[in-house]
Amino acid sequence: MTNINLDEALWRNSMLPEGILERWFVDDGTSVAAGERIAEVRIESALHEIMAPRAGVLCILADRNAVVEPGTIVARLA
């Protein structure tokens, strides 16, 4: 299993310590390819795409509109 966590670098230009998981582009249990866009996170007014680090089956751990912080594990790949 591979954890998909939010990179702390996404917050480097932010004054806020948290963001919002805006949406998932794929459903739980979907097979994804390495580099595929899987989610989008809003930090202040900026949207950041989250990509799959490798191929696998996605297990979503964080709900849409969840408040997230740097390092939050939002999903796993099996």
C-alpha cells in the first residue's frame, strides 16, 4: 500500500495552516495510472491538483470538503 498525503510544499506561500479537499476526480475503488489527476485541494484561493504517485486501486480516506493540513493522508493505493 502507498499513502497519498498532501505535500507540505503546497502551503509554502500560504498564511493559513489548512485547506479544503475540493473534489475527487475518480471514485473510491477505481484503478488509476501513475501521474493521473485524482483530487483537487484549495489552499486560500489557489487550487492544487493531487496526482497518483503510482498505478493502483484508489481507497479514499478523506471526504470531499474535508479540512486538510500539510501531511494529511487523503487516500491509499493498493
